Amino acid sequence: MKYSRMRYTVLMNKNDEGGYTVTVPSLPGCISEGADWDEALKNIEDAIAGYIETLKILKKPVPVEVEVKFKTPVVA
């Protein structure tokens, strides 16, 4: 079996009520949450894997990374 690894940019937003919401701009509708940064990152990794697996089952193309442009500077 052939394996490959892809990288996707994720956007992590801190929620006012606590925790984080994470989205993947290159994978429309791929979203997850977590109580803290690490949990949110782990959860989005699982969501990305499920998203890609579903695309493959449906015989649809897997999107590659797209550039994410911001209107304001991003603070890391």
C-alpha cells in the first residue's frame, strides 16, 4: 500500500466561552473543536483524515493546500 502525507493550514479561533474552533480552508466544511489548543489540534487531525477518507470512498479529488490571505496581520 502506498502512503503519503499532506499538510493543510488550519485556522484556530479562541472561543469567548472557552476552547477553540478549528477550520481547514482547503477542505470546505472540515471543522472541529477542542477544550484547549492541543485537543483542538488533535481533533482537527482526525477530522481531516475522515474528510479525505470520505472523498476517496466517493472517488472525488482530494484538494491540495490553498493559500490563505488575511486582511490583517496574523499573530502566531
